[in-house]
Amino acid sequence: MKMNSKIIMASAIAIMGISSVTGMTSSHNGNVVYASVYSTVGNNTVEVVKNTSFVNSQEKKQSIIAEKGGSHPVYAVKNMKGETYLSVQKNNQYWLPASAVKGKINIYNY
């Protein structure tokens, strides 16, 4: 089933609940599949707008702080307990809450 990419993009934003990430686009093959982790496409970087703790994949706070004004690459997007988080490492060990960053993210829907 083919769908308009604007509809898919709007649906992805609404489902993922990304509020402070200023924009998000997606590349897809026409099929919409809702996964728990979305891979990013291209170079995606966000800026931290307030000091916040990184969390692991189980949403447990880590001792490392992301400082306001810092810049981080984004490799994946994931919902955990109703909140959206962005992976800032290729192995998805460290995540930042989307509410603490700003930037544009391109995701790939399989």
C-alpha cells in the first residue's frame, strides 16, 4: 500500500511524540511498519538545550551528563515508557531524551 510521504512523516511524528526535535523526514519503500527502534539516514546531529543525563536502553540514568550546547550525532530513535529517546552511539548504549535536544532527524521506515 503506497501512502503519501507527508502523511507518513506526520504519522511518525505523532506516534513517536517528538516535541522538541524541530523536523523529521523519512525514506521508505511505501510500506509502513511501526517498529520500536527507528534507524536514522544520513548525518543527523542534535544540540542539547538543557543539561540532562544519558540513559541506557532500559531507561536507567547514567552518570554521564550531556551538557547544554553540546552536539551529538543521532543513530536511532526509540520510544521508552511513552517518551522519545535518541541514540547517540552506534551501539545504542547511550540515549538522550528528545525533550532535551533540538535538531532535524531523518529516519528510515522499513
